[in-house]
Amino acid sequence: MHNGIDLDVYFELILYPVAGLFIIEMVSRLAKIANWIKLLTQAVMCVGFGIAYLTMHVAHWLTGGVLLALAIALFYQSKLSKVNPQRALY
């Protein structure tokens, strides 16, 4: 069963959030942005991609769900990093 999306499009859908996480990481390191701000920005980006993937014409439920779960973890790490930077895992 073919849903109209080719394999290269699936690879692009996977690469966009990874590229977003990488770009946020590199910019925050170069600009020496606080760790909790970086994590918060990455979480917001994951929520955006997760919602976009869940509302697409051909919904990508698993990818959207994983991105939303990652966003929850990033929000938690951001909170830990802001409250006590020494306690943060990274």
C-alpha cells in the first residue's frame, strides 16, 4: 500500500528535526547561551515539529509522538538546569 510519500520524503521528515536540534546546539555553543535556554529552545522546536507531524495530511504518528516525548524530557532537563546547574546532566 502506497500513501503517496516516497522514501526520500521520509528521510527528509527525519532530518528536519535533527538538523534543528543540531543548529540550536551549535548556535548556543558559539553564542555561549545558558544551557537551560538552549534546552528550552530545543523543546519548543520539538513541540512544533511534533504538532506539525501529527496534523499533516498523511500523519506521522510515531515520529510526532517521539518528538513530543523528547520535548517533555527537554523541558524537564531545562527546569533542572535552571534550578541547579550543577545537578543538570549536561
